[in-house]
Amino acid sequence: MKMSITTSVSPSPQFYCRSAPASALCLNIQVQSSLAAVFAQALCHYPEGDPVLFPVAAHDFASPTPSHHTTGTPPALLHSCLLSRSLRSPSVWVYVLVTLPFPRDSDIILLTEVYYGSVELNMGSLLSQLGLECGRKEVKEEERHLRANDRELNLSYKYADNAIKTSKYNIFTFLPLNLFEQFQRLANAYFLFLLCLQLIPEISSLSWFTTVVPLVLVLSMTMAKDGSDDINRQRCDRQVNNRKVEVLIDGELRSEKWMDVQVGDIIKLENNQFVTADLLLLSSSEPLNLVYIETAELDGETNLKVKQALTVTGELEDSIEKLANFNGEVRCEPPNNRLDKFTGTLTLKGETYSLDNERVLLRGCTLRNTQWCFGLVVFGGPDTKLMQNCGKTTFKRTSIDRLMNVLVLSIFGFLALMCLILAIGNGIWEYQEGSKFATFLPKQEGVNAPFSAFLTFWSYVIILNTVVPISLYVSVEIIRLGNSLYIDWDRKMYYPKSDTPAEARTTTLNEELGQIKYIFSDKTGTLTQNIMTFNKCSINGKSYGELLDFSGQRVEIHEKTEKVDFSWNNLADPKFCFHDHSLVEVVREGNPEVQAFFRLLALCHTVMPEEKEGELYYQAQSPDEGALVTAARNFGFVFRSRTPESITVVEMGELVTYELLALLDFNNVRKRMSVIVRSPEGKLTLYCKGADTIIFERLNPSCSKLKEVTTEHLNEYAGDGLRTLALAYKDIDPEYMEEWKLRHHEASTAMDEREEKLDVLYEEIEKGLLLLGSTAVEDKLQDGVPQTIEQLSKADIKIWVLTGDKQETAENIGYSCNMLREEMTEVFIVSTNTAEEVRKELQTARRKMRPDGPEEPTVTKSRSGLFCLLKTETVADEPVDGEYAMVINGHSLAFALEKDMEMELLRTACMCQTVICCRVTPLQKAQVVELVKKYKQAITLAIGDGANDVSMIKAAHIGVGISGQEGMQAVLSSDFSFAQFRYLQRLLLVHGRWSYLRMCKFLRYFFYKNFTFTFVHFWYGFFCGFSAQTVYDEWFITLYNLVYTALPVLALSLFDQDVNDRWSFQYPKLYAPGQLNQYFSKRAFVYTLLHSGYSSLVLFFIPWAAMHDTVRDDGKDIVDYQSFALLAQTCLLIAVSIQLGLDTHYWTSVNQFFLWGSLCVYFAVIFTMYSNGMFLIFTSSFPFIGTARNSLNQPNMWLTMLLTSILCVLPVVAYRFLRILLWPTINDKVRYKVRQDKVLPPAPRRVQARRTSTRRSGYAFSHAQGYGDLVTSGKFLRRSPKSRPALFSQTDSPLAQTQPQFYRTISEREEPPLSSWD
Amino acid sequence: MATSFSGEEITDRKPELSVMGKAKANAGPLARRPDNSAFKQQRLPAWSPMLTAQTVLPFFYSMAAVCVLLGVWLLVTVQNTHELKVDYTHAGSCDKCFEKRKDRANANQSCNCTVVFNIENMFKGDVFFYYGLINFHQNLRQYMDSRDDGQMIGRKENLKNPSSYCKPFIKDKNGLPIAPCGAVANSMFNDSFTLVYHSAASGPVVHVPLFRKGITWYTDKNVKFRNPQANKTQTLAQVFEGTAQPLYWQKPVYDLDPWDRNNNGFINEDLIVWMREAAFPNFKKLYGVLNRAIEPFTEGLPAGNYSVHISYNFPVEYFQGRKEVVLSTVSWFGGQNNFLPVAYLVTGCLILLLAVILTAVWWKFGKNGRNMEE
């Protein structure tokens, strides 16, 4: 993917700059070939409408034909770009005028990165030049300049040193800063505002403590959490800052702390050390100035990458003297967060060398396999790319969150309405009665009825504030945290093999897990294990690998099946396992075909051997190849080492070195690779392996019989979902070879059409092959993938697979994991090259699925969000008869994702049961997710394991990372992570469903209890002259949410489960209510409101009527305010407690304890607070002395409580009972069934169903260009930098064009091939 | 604005790309395996009830029965109590007093009047004498707050320096602190009553003897209200020296009960009763209890004609209020309030109705569990 591009940007002619507006930039780009198009795209895809981009002039148009066949760059973008048409020639000059609204430079960098992340396009320097050219206001560091070993100069720039500080506070700033942050949150600010209101005596209707106590509690809880987090961060910072590294100071190496390292210092790193800062690599112990690094800390990938120093600095070696005198000057880009880019120059002795990413070691990497290296510190501490990447991530919030915000706002409105009604009431009352009552309660001066109403309004704002209780937010966070912990703790989502528990990396998204409608899944490493195992082979018409019993029946292979013993071969890989003994016997017998078969496997590949601690390891570009070479190794043909000219193999214990004459590398068109070797005996042989169809075309007619048998075997293997390869060989005449080699050399040094010429040559020699047999490699699906997919689709979750793999592979996996099925009505395959064709195919598919459907989609437009500012368009789901599936490839997808076709794509795709998008770029993955998000208003989940999934993981509502072998990058950007795809069903069907259920129950109940609480005040207003008198004791108001009702509702929302996890699996339909938002919505909220209204009426008027004209049994007073307050609050508490009991489906002992405990605590507290002692000590705070003792011994108090409870609860019971009887939900049905059966459901099945299919399997090569060039170039292999031959100079070596490939990472395997680039 | 609502900082995303090289807590092949505890695996044993016909219907029937029975019992109990309310605002000879009190200038002139009423059936048992006020808002927030419990508990410093809550009745115009301060105390009900029994046969006029003590809550009398500490030699008047009486009072607080020295000051029972503010604007407060030691009241209040002699002081015309005297007997259930019995009866009937409906619905739809099949 990466290309060496000579993109030079030079200042544009002054003319344009002068005529353009101040913020306009003029550039002048010289680019090569199709890169111009890419570049132009990059610019023109800047958000529409914003910048203006137009070509001013473009000459030297070579071919006016459009060029969209650059897989990996959405051609769609090209369309929209005026420039694309004219940029086909090898060298084009383009003048572009870009108008950018500043400061937006960072955006454009970002965009180019997002869209062309892997193209080495020099946007950084481009923009910095732009900035200089047009005199843009300097915002921050524009260019970094430093000189090695010159601390004075470097310090003058005041660059950050290498100390890092991730902590936010110190002892002195903690309190003010933290408080400041907390009060930025609206809820806290609101309570602060209430507190201020309470300080005004005319308004204050409640004592200060009613607000202060909850506020202080909430603030201190958050503060404690923030504080402990920060202390941890500080500790880590300190630990890292105090690490030691050797720094070259004053001509000697000194051990210094990391934090004391300055920009411009030269430091020495040793093997297995962490890289201290972002370094410019100067020299290393390894040949060719290479260093090997592991970037696991940075992007999580564990495979080694190679960096190389400039030759000119490499000559410094480890000579301290030379290094101390090194005074190169570096100019480079300012600090940024792009991990894969670096641009700069090194000026040494008057010469300037360009620097790129290959010369830079980033902080966070680990040095491996390299004794030592020297580096020049370029960025330190906070400027390093690692730290720059630690920035804020976009904060995802759940749909419940958004709904809650809307509700809270409407509650505020409702609050204002209530206060307004009461204030008007007060105005009227004051006017009619209050003025007359002034004898007993003289008014303050200047207070007339309107003013009194105004004051009353605010007083009621204070009293009724409990509709939006501060504890709501705290509780919601606690519940989410609790439910996240359950995920962390779940043993059933723990993967013992890699010792990986599931992890909820975000604790704020749990309930959304219960609402997923679409899953977007990566394939490799997510559905599959990304482990290839050599499973079967067919050699000379005989199939091996199957275990047969005596009667010739297939024996199921499982973990306990006896494995073949390879102990005779001391070079065998102990991890390799094979079950068919006969193959070993045949090999050891010396069967020539079988030996040739394995010899081929040992010779024909691009694997690199590596010896570590006496063990032999293979570094394979694709796991398939690794599997094959490992198989050969175990069967006695051990690939030991290679040089560019030779391959050394241990053949049945005997060391044989083959001369490597040519390596005919793999590419997507050829679909095969060959090697031509000369054996020690001098025999020339061509070994070829490749796709069966391709190989069969090139076979010698003599093996037609063998071909038939092998085809049979191949079909059998394909039916088992194995990836197959055919192997063939051919002996070559030495004279022909000489001649061919000459022509080959000619072709490979040709200036034009090199590829084509080589292809012809290869075609010529790979003919008349003799078939050896075929291999079958299993791309192992992860355990339980088909079952999981089945479960999830039963739960009405649609699964789309988005993969960079090729179509055949993707389809094949689709079949093997049951997403595509033979019995499906039809599988549409969209794979065309023009927009019109794509549209036609999509429409045809749609009409087939729904012949009578409308042409236009049903779009519901609505507004949502705060203040209804968010416009949403929802495309309705369309019903379809039968099961359909769609496979669409990257080309077509690019067209289909265009604005004018996306609706068509969405409709068609959403009608299908299964959608597989293959060959998609990371960007397209994100685009697909965004498309569904935009028009379906459904909750989406993206799951993946590699760096290429990051964009979609970030785009989806919920991102799940598989923590597999592929590294951590996906995990790092995910919200949840676990080790196996099958845990997804538990995450969604159990944890997600419960979390959603709990959260909804919590919210409904919470709103109920607080509305009920508050409405009683409202009713009392009509009896107390709207004077903002509270119904309850102030202490009750303070403690109601914090103590009396806090724990029971927490227990409900932490423990409740309608049915247990097994039943959840048994009935995936239980998941549906979440997708439809059934448990908590605006409608449910209104019901809650009405319910509370009813309850509050009961809870106020029953006590009122029961009390208003009565006395105690000894004739004394009981209708006094205090007794009534006690009665009202006790009634309320009992009623809401019973309501909670009704809502609880799962009574654990904790629930019981909390509920009864809370009631007991309530009575204990009131008896304490109304006791003599409290009154005598805090006279003014506890005026309710004796109320509890004098009232609660009255039978009519208790009778009133009983009546209110009955009236509050029984209608609810009746309503719910009727609902269960008449319109039972799926939950009710399942619970009913559970009760009926009283048995545990069957444990989930774990049988792997064997697929019987006639489909021919895909083909087992990596999808990208092979390692071939690299292997023959010997870049890895040469020991001395001095011996670097001129042959491999940058100009004509094949290496030059694929240079960045040599630190190709395995994770890039999935990216689409770049064949068309060349 | 509401974007900051859900408390992003409370639970931040766990730190990404955190500090390098985290060590595992404990080594071993399954070091990070979660505990297998019932709590962590969400397998806590639990009881999961469900609303089934077998539980709901019997519950409804039994609740209906309970409510109806309770209602009947309460109704019988309440029917056995007696209550008589006499509105004397401008009844009988009180009319002139009512007119007199309209003019604030006459506040210091006393006015007595008499209201006559008849008791047809004897009030058996303890009879309680209440005064009632209609439309007097003792529950206004500013009114209720306008008191100083610290002063009433006898704290010397509060006596001389009443709390600011008492506004605007903290100090009189001479600057002397008011004791007891505040609007509540200031507006204390100050009518006094004498109940006279005219036996049926136009016999002798008998003063109905009333206990004017023991009408407060025990806690109020003994804990909440106390006079300031006095040395042995000090009289109550001396203790209250330097304070002013509330503006509307005719007597200082230490002289409220001329007959009983121990019923003066803050522990005066009428004051205590008044200070227990009513929750609603219509209320009655205990004035006295029939002393049944004296004939002919040993059995209660005999039937016959009665008159109340009222020292009519408390003005109600300003706020369109009314005053009444209430005579009542009580049961274990308190005073005569028919609401609860009736409410229980009605509720019981409703529940019964509901239960029948539910049973019918269940019989028709839910009995065979057909709806419950998927």
C-alpha cells in the first residue's frame, strides 16, 4: 500500500496568492501518476461546501480517461472531484487553489489521514509550507528545528523535555480545579444555583442542608474518585519519568533519568529497552543500520518492524567520539499524533537528507533483536507521538442518555410550569386572603401580591427540585459501573487459553448493549482465529489427513484424538499436530511423490526463518504459508535458512542447499507462485503452487487422470471449508533456463511495461507442469461462531461482515459460519465496475426480494434531541419473503456509498438477512456503519480485532475489540473487549439485555418515586396558601433520595434479572424489546408521570381526609403540621417501597436486606431525629421532637398508611396482572414457562455442525503481493553494510517500488491489494 | 447545555495507551480468571415471584375482605362517638362582639357573649372541649417559621436575643425583646370559655368543670417548652424581666394563667397547644377535658341545654375566618372522622369488584395458558 512518492510542493506563483483572499493558499504540486488523483481527492474531499477547490491549470494531460481502478480509494470521491479527470500521466503539474477557512489545517491533515492513511502523502510539510507562504497567523510550533549535541541552541526553542505529566492536579490545585470541573456539569451547577437561592431568606423554603448534604456527598464522591485516579496517574508518571537511559553528554555516556532527557540529546538504547522519546535513528549494531522494534505499546501489534538509519548517520556506529561530534541539524514537522508519518530533513555538513517515518523510533516501542542503537531525540515527553495520541477520545453516549437529557429538560419545563401555577395561585391567594391575614403575619415592606408570587416561584423551585434529583446522575453512573464490573467478572467470557477476561473499557454504554440492531463484524481474527492449520493433503491421488476407523468410517477428530508422533524429527515444531499416521509412514518410507510434495512446500514460499534461543521460527507473511512450511518441516523437510541465491533445507535429516534461480512471485492476477531451483545434483526444477483452477490450466496433459482424482479431493476439502492449493512441478532444461534467465533479466530492468513483460515470461515457463497434489489448510473459525451467529440472528440482530478479504474467502467463511446457507432463496453478488451497473444490480435485487414494494423508500422525518434540533431521517424496515443475502465488493461499495445511491444500498442491504462486504477499506467500513446509523436510527455495534477495524469501531455506537493475536489497536479504541467472538452473544443477550432492563427499570422507578414525592408538595400548596411550605420534614427531604430509597433501587438495578442467563440464551427473542426501545421511552415516561400523579393524589388526599378533623385517642392534637408531615412521609415511603417490590423480579437476599433495611433505617432515623437529645443539642434543626412517639402509636395513622398503600399498589397489580393475562410480553411468556417447568434449560449446545456443501473453497494465499522481491533482495540477510551491492540502489531495484513493504505488518494483510497501482 | 448531563467525568474511559509496561498482578496461567462467586457471576440465589392467578386472585379477595371488615368495624366505632360543633363567630350574643372586634381600636376592651346549644344524647365517657378556627392559616411558611424554639426551651440568650426567624415580632417598639417571639405566639388564640349546663328540668345552672391542664403532648410540656432557669428567689416575672409581651397579648407570658402559678411562662398549656401549628387552615385545638369527678358529669356530658360563655377576644373577621367550639368524645380510633371507615368500605367494594373482573378475565383468557404460548 505504501509507496514512495516524490511529492514536492513548491510555493505557487505569486499571482495566485495576491489575487486570492487572505486565507487562500496556492499550491503547486508535482506528483507522479495516479497519486495526483489521490492528492486531489484528498483535498477535494474536504467537507463539501466549506472550502473552495478548483484547478487553475493543469497541463500535460496524457490520457483523459478516468481512473477509478485504484482499489482502496473510493472512486466515488474521484467523481466528485474536478481534478481527477486529468491526472493520469506519469508526471503532471497541477496548480490548485485551495481556500481554507482557517484555522482548519489540522482538519485537512486529519482527513487525508483518515482517507488515505496508508499513502505516504506529504501533507504535513505541504501545509507547513502553505502556512509559511501565506503568512498565516502562527498558532503554535510550525517547524521543529534542533541540532544534535547542542543543548544551548535546542533549549532556546523551549521544546518540552522528556518528562510526562498525565496527572491533572497537584495538592494545591486539586480542590479548586476539581470543583471547577464538577460545577461545569449542569446537574451540579443547578444544585449550586439552588443553594444560592436558599441563601435568600425571603425565598428559602428549605433549610440549607437539604441541598448541601446531597451536593457535598456527590461532590466528595466524585472528588475521591478523581483524586485516586490522579494519584495513580502521578505514580505511573513518576515511575516512567524515573527510568534510566544512557545519554551522551559532554562526550561521554551517562545514565540519566528519562525526564532529564532533552530534545537534541543523543541516547543509547539497548536490546529490549523501551524507546525513551521519539528518536531519529542514527546508527545501530545491526547490518544496514537496521533496528527491529516492537510497537505493542503503541499500536498493539506484536510483530517486529524494521527501521533503518540513514547511511550517513549509520557510519557513526558506536563511536562515542564521532557521535559526540555529530552536529546534524534536524528540521521537521511540529509534534502531531500521526503514528505512521514523519517528515523532516537532516542537514549534515552542508548536505540535506530527507527523513521519513522509517528513520524514526517512537516512544513506547521496544527495541528487539538489536544489540544497541543510537538515536537523536526529536520529540520529548508530551510532544511524542505516543503522548499526542493520548488525547481525548470522542465521548460516546447512549440513546438512553440522550433520552434522559431530553426528559430532564422537559422535566425542567414541567417544574417551571408547576412553579408557575403555584406562583399564580400564591398571587391570587395573597390578593384575596393574604392581605387580610397580614394582621397575624405582617408583610414585609414592598411585598405585594405579584412580588410575593415571584418569590414563591423561586421558593417552589427549591422545594420541587426533587423532580431532577442530583442522585439520579450518581445512581446512573453507579449502576453502569456495576454492570460493567459484571462483564469484567464474567467467567463465561474469560478465555483461559490466553488468560484474557472480558473487559468493559467504557463504563457508560452498558444499557445500549441491550438494544443492538446491527452488528458489523470483521472477518479475520474475529470470526476466524487467524490460525491456519495444515489439515489435509492429497498426494498423487491419495488423500491424507482423514482418520478412518476399521469399517472405513470417518472418525471425528477432537482434542483427545491421538496425534502423530514427530519425535523422530528433532527439528519438528511441537505445536504442529496431525492425526493421520499413514502420511508419516509414507514419508519415512521414502515415497518419491510424497517427498517431492514436501520438498515443494519447503522450497516454494517467501517465509523467513529466524532462530531464537536455538529454536527455529518462521516469519511468514500470511499464516497460510507458515502453515504449509511448518507442515513440511514436521514431515522431515525443514526449511532452515535462505540467502538471496540459495535455500537451505534439511531433508530427512540431511542438509541440502538449493540454488535459487528465480522466484516468480505471487500476485492477484497470477494467483500462483513458483521457484526455480538447482539441486546440489544440478537438476533444475520449477516448483509451483497456486489456485487449483490456475494450476490445472497449466498441467501437462499426462496427469489428467490424477487431476480428476485430485479435483475430487479438492471438492471434498472445500466442502469442509478448507482453503486449498494445488502443487505442481516441472523439470527444466538447463539451456532453456539460461536463455530464459537472460530474457528475464532484460524484462526486469525494462523501463516500461515491466510487469507485463515479466508476466509473459512467467506464463511461458509455468507450463506443462506435473501435478503433485493439493493441500488443504483450515482457516479455523473461532469456537462457536456459527452458533453465536445463529443466536444473534434469532435475536433479530442483523450481522454484516465487512472484510478486506477477497470475495471468495469471504463467501466461504460466510458459508462456514452459517451466515450464508445453501437453502437461502438467493445470494446477490454485486461486483461491478460502474456506478450505473451497481445501481442496476441493487435495484434488481431489491425488486426480486420485494416485487410489489414501492420504488421510493419510506422515509420518516422527525426531529429529536435537545430542543428538537436534530433532524433525523429514518428509513422504514421493509418486509421480505424468503431469505436473501448480499455480497458486495469494495469497488461496487464505493459507488453504492455515493450520496445518490446510498439509499438504494441501504434498502437493499437491509432487506437481506446477511450482508457481506468484501475488499473494503477501513474507511468504507466506517462509512457503511455511518450509513446505517444515519438512516436506520438503530443501535450499531462493530466488532473487530485489527487496526483496520478501528475506524468502524469508533464509528459505531458500540465498538468491541477482540483481544487476539493481532495486537491491541482495536481493543484500545473499543468500548468492550474480549478474546473470542462467541462471547458476543453473552455480552448482548445476557449482559446487554440485563443492563438495559435494569437501567430502564431504574429510570422508571426513579422518576416514579421522585415525581410522587414532589407532586405531594404540589397538592399541599393548595392548602397552605401557596406559601411554599413543605409537606415533609426537611430531613426527610434531605435523606429520601440519599438514604431511604437509594439502596433498594440500587439493588434492583444491580441484581434484577427477569430470567437467568440460560433462559436468555434459550429465548433470544427476549432481546427484541430492547431494540424497539420498549422498556423506557417518552411514552413510558408519560405513563410514569401519570402513575405518579395518581399515587401522589392518593398519598396526599387520603391522609388529608383521614386526618383533617380528628384527634388522638386521648383527645390531644394530631392534625398538627408535624404529625401530618410524619404521616405523609411514612405513607410515601411505604408506598414507593411496595412499588419497588412489585418491580423487582429477582429477590436476592441483598434486595430483601436493602428494602427492609431501608424501612428500618427510616424508622430508626426518625425516632432518633425526633428524640429529646437531638432537639436539646440542635434545637433549631430538629423541631419535630416527639412527633414520632406521639403519632405512631395512633391506630388511625397506621390505618391511613395501610389504605394509601392499598390504593397505590392494587391498581398497579391489577393492571399488570391483566396485561400478563391478555397481552403477555415475551418476557412474561418465558417467565411463565420457567415457572411451569421449574427446570434448568439445557446448557447451550456446543456441537460443531459439519457442513456438507459442494462449494469450492477459496484459495490460500495472502491477498497482497508477496515477499518475493524482498527475499531475493536479501535486505534482511546481508551481514555487512559495506557489502551493499550497487544492484539494489534505489533506482532500478524492484525493492525501490515496494520499499515500505519490508516492514509490512501482518495486520495489513487485509487491506486490499494494490496491484492496480503498479 | 444538557450535553454535560450524564456526568462524563464521573466515569471516564479507562486511560488509553497508558503508561508502558504494566505488570500483572499475580502470575500464573489463569492469573486473571475472575472469581467464581455467586455474586460476581450473577447467580445469587433469589426468589422470583410472578403475578399469577394463584397468587393475585386470592390476594385480591382477601384484601377486599380485610378492607370491608375493617370498614365496618371502624364505622361502628366511629358511630359510637359523639361530636358537636357550635359556630359562635356571630351566633347568639356574640354578634356584637364580632362587630366590636372589627375595629382594631377596641382591641383592649373586653367583650363577653354567650352561645346556647342543646345536647340531645348524652356524651358518654371522656368529653373533650375544643375551640376551632376556620380559614386560619397556621401553615403558611413564613408564619410557621416565625418562632424560636430556642427561646421556648428556656435558653437565656435566646430569651433576650430572639432568633431572626421571629421577624417581624422580635422586638417591640421600645427595643425590648419579645417573649415569646414570633408570629405564631403573637397570634395566640385568646378567647376563653366557660361551659354551663342547664339541666333539662330548668334546674340549677351547673358550671361544667374542665381540666385545663394535661391537654398537651407529654414531650411538648416536658421537653420542648421550658421556662428559663430561675434561682430559688426569683419569681417568673423577674426571669422575664427585660422582655416585652407579644404585641397582641393582653397579659405577659408569665401571667397567662392567673389561677395556677405553674402553668405560666412558656409552659402554659394553652400556649403549647397553640404553638403546635395545624397542618390545614381549618383546625380545632384542645381547650379542656371534662372533669368527670364531679356530678352529674361522672358518666359524661348529660343531654340537655348548655351555654358557653365566651370572652370574645380573637378577631377573625379580618381573614373571613370563623370560630367554633367543639365537644367530642373519642374512641380508640380517635375523634369522630367518618372518612377512614367509609374509605375502607368503598375500597373494599372496589377491590371486590376488581377481583371479580380479574377472575372473569382469567377464566376466559388466562386459565389454560394459551396466551402464554409462544
